[in-house]
Amino acid sequence: MSSINVAPDPETELPKMTFLDHLDELRKRIFYSVLAVLVGFFACWNYADVLFLRLQDPVLRYLPKGDALAYTRLSAPFFLYMKVALLFGVFFASPFILLQVWLFISPGLYKRERRNALPFILGATFFFVTGGAFAFYFILPMTCKFFVELGKNFKQMITIDDYFSFASTIILAGGLVFETPILIFFLARLGIVTPAFLIQKLKYAIVLAFIVSAIITPTPDMITQTALALPIIGLYLLGIGIAWAFGKKKVVAA
């Protein structure tokens, strides 16, 4: 009896890559991402002073009128502007960085799933930028208000380095937290999580959302913590829908 050779179906077959192939691909994507951030850095450098003027608004509004942030080293403003340009450069380059993420994971997807590249990049960029904006416009002012009012009995001397470190941590954390649906997409594609599993762990996700919000917004104010926890829970629920739509399907034996 002669055997019949069936050609692999490009719609259902995954390309074969060795560990070294994956390692080389990762190195390449990191390299291109770093280049993109450098381009973003130079694009934002000439506007770094203007960007920081906007960035310090959440704290200045709660300081006594006429007060300004301080610096204690002669070179501090120069290095501050470098860090500001780098921070905004990351957001500027985020679509290209997320393209590199997609190009790294796409070999593990079926051909029909690779057609979702544009929705993935646009969606992930939207979540990242929205998370950063949410942190800047809502979380950062509330935390600044809490800490400034807590220290109202003392002479305010907030340095530009301390404030930038505080503000940039909250903004980047907000952007990363809002990528929860994208993380769930990865885990679902790898078969690590399923919609049923995510629904079963919902109560733990709610507790974790409040823990994460307490870390990002280190205040005992429940209103501030809830303001961040609720969007995280909403993103988790959105992730359940993404896992259902894009998760790894179980093969049922005939």
C-alpha cells in the first residue's frame, strides 16, 4: 500500500524555529526597539523643557503660589531634560516597539492570526498611551495632593530629580498596567490560560488589582486606590473576552 504525502497547510501549520533562531530574533527585535527609542529621544530633546513644564503641573498646583521645584547639582537640569526626552521618546516610539513585539511572537501564530498585526499594534499602543495619560491626569495629581498636604507643616523643597522619578514611575506603571489585555492575549495563545480559568480566578484578580493600585499609588486613600483598581478590573474582564476570541483552541480527537 503506497503512502500519500500531504503538503502542510499554511493556514494550520506553524513554522519551525530552533531555540537559537528565537534567540537571534529576540536580539534583533531588542536592537530595533532601542533604535526606535533613540529616534524618539532625539525627536523630543528640543522640547524637553516644555514637556517638563507640563509634567510638573500635577505637583505645582498644590504648592504655595510662586513656589518652584528645586535642584541641588549644577548639572541636574541637563540630566533631567535627558530623562524627560527619554520618557516621552518611549511613548513616541511605542507603535514601532510594539511592532517588534508582534514580529517576535508572530512565528508562533497561524497564518490567519498573523493578519491581526495592525489591530494588535494599534490596540496595544492605545492601551499603553491611554494608561500613561490616565496615570498623569488622574493618579499623579491625587498622589501629589496627598503627599503635599501631608507635609504642609514643613518647608517644601521638592527636587526636580525626586519629582521626575516619582512621576515617571507612576506614568510608566499606568501604561504597563493597561497592557493587561495584551498580556492575557499572549498567555492565551500559549495555552497557559483559558477563559474558564480567568473567570474562575476573577476574585483573586480583584484583590490583586487593589494590591497593584496600592503599590502604584502609595497612599492610604481608598478613593485614589479604587480609581486605579477599577480600570484594572475592567481590563481583566476585557482580557477574558480576548482569551475567548484568540486563545489556543483544544484539538478534539475524531
